[in-house]
Amino acid sequence: VVVTLPASIHAGNDTTICQNDTIFLNATGAVFYSWDPPFILSNPNIGNPTATPLNTSIFTVTGVDSFGCRASDA
């Protein structure tokens, strides 16, 4: 039996932008990604989608590493 550590997902630092600006999100540490909320992202299933939020938003990314381990970061 081989036990691996949980995936180490990093969603990046908190960022401030002006209304109607676009931000490039960038998650690292996984092979597959899923962002929430997904509806204002260019593609919620990649590590580096773009977002144009209309108000203050918290994006949470869940990643799955090559061993199938999951972790999240906001």
C-alpha cells in the first residue's frame, strides 16, 4: 500500500480589480481543475481561466492530482 499526501492546490493571492476589468486566475498543483462559481469564467475546468466579476467574488478551485487526490483553495 502506498499512501500519498493530499494534493497541494494554490489558487494564487487575493487580488483587487476595478469593476468591468478582467482578471486571469491561475491555480497550480493539480492535473484537473474545477472552479466555483463557474458561470463568469472563460472555462471553469482549466487551471487559468479569465473572470470578469461584477462585484466582490470568492473563487474556489478544486484540483485533482495525478494520484487522484483532491484538494481545494480559495
